[in-house]
Amino acid sequence: MAAIIPTEQIERLILLIRGHKVLLDTDLAVLYGVETRVLIQAVKRNSNRFPTDFMFQLSDEEADLLRSQIVISKNRRGGRRYLPYVFTEQGVAMLSSVLKSKRAVEINIEIMRAFVRLREMILSNKDLARKLDALEHKLESHDVNIRSLFEAIRQLMAPPAPKTRRIGFLVKEREARYGRH
């Protein structure tokens, strides 16, 4: 069975805010096919199911940052009259118990797949980063060894320095040197 919305499209909607991967209420409303206010009303009627680690409201600064990225409307008339809410993976899972439509269940499945895929990509990237760090360290130590090897080869290839030793006797006394007069 084909997904209603491709997982890749959902992945692009996931944001990192306060160290949590989250989805905006407006994006979720579009995915579920409901108005944002309907989604928030359903959540508020079941507020005991949405602790702060499942859902939280953005601060003014966070909302301004999103506005600057043209994610949410700044328009006060006809636009939002309150700060947006965001939902963590657990909050999205809880939404399926609040929004009981067939579409909500199908969308939740795709959203869970998107979160799982992101986790897998992050883990594989961390593993790759660790391997790159190890390789870089290994190359740095090889660089030092290779530099030392080249230095030793250059010293061996250099012609020997000429000896500046004079032939003959060295006379220390002035008389002996110039003879007696």
C-alpha cells in the first residue's frame, strides 16, 4: 500500500528546537487534513495526555526565528493570534489517540517512520564521523613519520661537507713561526 504522504516529505518538516526533533502544529494540521485551531482544541480537551516533553509552545524568540525563515506567518489579522505549538515524536504518537480518523492513523504511521529514519541517519552519521576522525588521526601520525623519513633520506643524499683541515704543522710561537732575526 502506498503512503498518503512520502516519508521524505515529512522528514523535511521535522525541526530541531530546544534539542528535540519536533513538528509544528500547522504542519501537523495540514498532514492530518484539519485546521490548526481544530488540532489545538482537540489537544487542549485532552491536555493530560500532552506533558511538556510531548508538546510545548514556542517562545517569542523561537517564533521570530521561524518567521525569519518564512515558516510561519507574522500577520496578526487572519494569521496566528498565539505562539505556535510543537510536538515531539511522543506527542505525535499521542495525537493518534486524540484524532481518531483513518487519515490520522495513516499519517501517524508515516510520521513515526520519518522519525525512525532520521534516528537511523543520525546514528550512521555519528558512526561515519567517528571513523573519519580515526582515519584523520591515523593519517596525521603517518604524516609525521613520512616527514621524518624524507628528512632522513635528504640527509643521506646531501653531499658530505668538505673538511677544512690544513695540511702541515701548526706553530704556536711567534719566533718559531717567522724565524729568528
